[in-house]
Amino acid sequence: MAMAPQHIQLLQSFRKVIPPLLFDTHKGEAGRIGVVGGSEEYTGAPIFASMAAFRTGADLVHVFCAKNAAIPIKSFSPDLIDSKSFSDDIGKWLPRLHALVIGPGLGRDENILSNVEQLIGILRKQEQPIPIVIDADGLYLITEKPHLINNYENCILTPNIIEFERLYEKVAGAKSEEIKKEDDKKKLVQKLAEALHVNVLMKGHLDTISSPNNQEPIQCGIEGSPRRCGGQGDLLAGALAVSYYWAIKSRDKFEYQASNSEKSSITNERPHYSLKLTPAQVAAYAASTLVRTASQAVFNKLGRAMISADVLKEIGPTNKPAIYFKSLVIFKMNKPNIYAFPQPILTEEPSTLLGTIRNFVSNIIAPFQQEYRYWPWTKIGTVIVVCVGSYTLYKYLPGPYRRYYMSSTKNFSLRYNKALHLEKEKLFDELKYVKIREEGRRLQVVEIGAAHGANMQYYPPHLVEVICVEPMREFEKYLTQTLRQNPNVQCRELLVGSAENISVIRDNQVDAVVSTLTLSCCKNIDQTLREIRRILKPGGVFLYMENIRSPNIFFAAIQYLCSPIYKLLFGISLTRNIPEHIERAHFNGGITQHIFIAHGIPFLLSPHVSGIARK
């Protein structure tokens, strides 16, 4: 099963390939999917696969089925494009399709299977073969004739355990008893992927995903439903076709992790994990997560009465950032009552004050760590000790506290930049694509909560003119120093005031607004978002990166307890559901949000959102 960091990387990679919802896109850009299946006996399977593709995000879905299955399939939904003649129509539509699902409800009629065999032959002759997902009776054909898809790079087979045993027995020549005796099914899946040189997603209690070329197999262990009603595999096939097309189309956006032999430039330590991803792995893991989570939601409502049609209805509400947010903030392992907490990359040396406190706390809570070793006791204890000391300083020594606040904020910003350097670079790169109507003019950007100018290094050089908004005038000297170090960024002025009221800036005046760890600090987040939307020009963008509240009850409870002290230390609230605030702020141009775990900062701040909202 994918461990927490691996799970995070896979879903983060998938978010990068999801096409944004924009008003200037055209029908079909998000995916034109074909489903080859449907016979007189089985009309439900292609419907499930097709509608799951729609619910995942495809624009158009075309069903190629047997003639006597066309009317039942077409009558299910007017959204489906249905062909009454499989052999005649598919050649006409094939050049327009982005991906194919082959097999749901296909049946085993010799003429139909012969047509499918010819279709795969046509696909293989294409200059760039489109992605295909082969499921159900499509796998029966492949089991009989494995050479059909041998070396088809953009192919994913989705067998269940029984279909896998038959296919493995045919390809590898192993006996069924030998396959069942093998405890490590990951090895078998990898061997099949290597033998056929295709991608394999073996469905089961853990979905095992493997790609050829010695890729490390991964497993999706997100809790699904114990109810095994028919049709759930068809839903997965449809969702997978769309995800696979997106992943292949934007495969250049994948971020390959450093190898285990490399060391972190920040800590001089080896990274926590290393995983080189393929489009098939990213797409399969995302589709599996989506269908499993939808199934779990339906089972929690209906229990034993659930059917696949109920899961289909749930895919729509499930397929949004919030569902991945739940699985990212604290990833539930496949063992009872054990959670994998995000671990910081940065560590303090024992010689520092914070390091000494950590050692002290570790010795005190050592007995508890033996019994509850999965809890981050050292971090919890350190936070409590530091917070109590800071509150005492705030209460009885306000002068030193203010100097401490300024210094600690600057130090924290430097640490934050090191930990989230890549995320910030990606976010600020979006400024390069903001359209400016007047040619030759610099991009007008307002940064709220500029503080000492930690973001100045990320602005595209010679492209922007920044107006800094900061409530504390004392930060002006720090900001001036930072601007000297970044001469390519032009700062037009510093406005001393709160983000809730920047009336000095007219309506529809600026091209972009930037906020990092500011929405979690301002007094009234909704009023701040109204001001941001007011000053943005039509088509302007709001870039944000903020810490957020965890949906996990235990994690959120700790955040609520520590939030008042964090407010004193850094002015940051730990308990705001910022994605929800932004979604209801009426950014009609669309919102693209990326939920992730930030490593290298205090773990209570680690749940993060990064995104772009367009006016």
C-alpha cells in the first residue's frame, strides 16, 4: 500500500494534470472518451463506465455497442453518444477520441471479439496510440490472445484476482495453485507488467498498480466498501480512462523525486521517500482513490442496501478537492487506530534553545512513546513548552515580546521559504501567464501581508510592479533590505494598513493579488476576500498559499488547543477552513486549488492549500 508520503506525492501529481475549468475552453478539451462494450445481455456495464467517465470530468463519451444493446443504453441518458453499429461507426469516430475503454458488457460473441481484435490492431498502427483501458470481457480476449497488446505502452489492464490468475497462467505458464500460494501479489503483478510490457491494475482489497521497466509497484489502500455489488469495476474503468488521458497529456508536469543516493540540500539527510512516477500509476491511483472514497461514502449511508448506481451518483460530489483533502491531511493506514503523521524535514541541533527543549521533552515523555509510539509526542510537548514561555513574555514583558515577534516572524519566513521553495516557485510562475491588455506595461500586483518581503525572490523579474500591504510599519526596514537584494522587482509603494480595508486602491485596478500565510492571520477573512475581489480587474488572479484546518478530529483538536498560542507566536490561526471561504467568495472565473502536506515546518501548520482564483 502507498505509505503516507507516497500517497501524498501520487495525489499531488494527479492534481497537476487536472485541466482547469475556464470559460474560454472548448467542448471536448477535457476528454473525448470511447467505451467499447454492451451486448444484449449486458447493457448496464457500459452505462456505468460511460457515466463514471462523465462524472470524473470527460466532456464527451461515445458508446460503441452491439445493435440490440443500443436502445437500452441510449435511453439511460441523453448525454451519451450511442452507435448502433460497432464495426461501421468506430472507424469514423476513432481519430476524434482521446481514450478508449474496452470490455464492459462486451460479451463473448465471436464476431464482436473479432472486431475488437481488429480495433486494437488499428490502434497499434497509430503514430501515437491513444490510451486504452481493458476490463471485463476485454480481458477474456487478451487472455486468449496476449500478443494483441504486447508492448502497447499506453495500455492499462484492470483484472480482478480471478481474471489476473487466468491471464498470468496464460502468459507466464504458471499453474493456478502456484499463483494462489504466492503471498506477495505485487511481485506477480510486476512480472505480468514486464512480460506484456503494459500497465496492470489488479483490483482487490488493495488495488495493486504496476508499470513495466522495473517501476516499483504501488498499492492503493484507501478504505472502500465491503459491499461487493456488480458494476464497481466498470465505474473504475470509466474514471480511469479520463484520468489516464489527463496524465498522459500533461505527463511533463510530473515532478520526479531525487534518488535515494542524493541528500537534501536543507538538512544534509536522505529524503523520506523516492518514487519515479508513470502516467499510468498516477492515473490508476487517483481513479482508485476516487471510486473507493465514493463507495465508502455510499456504504456509510446505505450499508448492505447500496448498489453501484448509488456509487455513480456519489462520484460527482466526491470528485472535488475536499475529498483529496481528507485523504491527504492524515492518511489512514491499513491497521486499526494507527495514523501516519507528516514528519518535518528540518531539525534543530541540540545546541540550540529549541533543540534543548526538544531533548528535555523527549526524556519526559519517553515512557508514553513506548506505548503510543505513533503519536508525535516530542513535537506536541515542544510546542506546549514554547507556547507557555511565549505567553509569559507577552503578558509581562511587552517590549521584548514585540522584538521577539519581529525576529521570530522573519526567521520563520526564511524557514518556510526553504521548506516550500518548489511550491512557491510553481505558484508564482502563474504570474507569467496573466494577460495584460496594455502592451509593454508591468503586471500590477498587490501583496497583502508582505511583512519583510519573503516573496520578492519568487516574482518573475522585470515583469511585475508590486504594491505591498502590511499592517505593521516596523516591517518597512526589513522590506527595504529585501528589495535591495532583489533589484529586478519593482515595489511601487508600501501601504500600512489591514487587508480588510484597502480603499486607497480603486475597484478593478490590479492584475493580481498575492497572499501567503495572510488569510490565516487577518481578522475577517471574508471581508479580506471581498476587498481582493473588488480591486482585481476582470480576468485578474488571486494567488494564495495558506495553512488550513485539518478535517481529522484528533488533529483538528490539537490545532484548536494550540491556535491561541500560535496567534501570539506568529499571528497565525490554525483552525480556518480557507478552501471553503474562497469557494464562497464568488470568484466566478474559476478556482484551482491544490491541497498538500507541507514538510519542514511545525506539524500543526502542515495542512496547506495553494491555489489560483480568477475574477
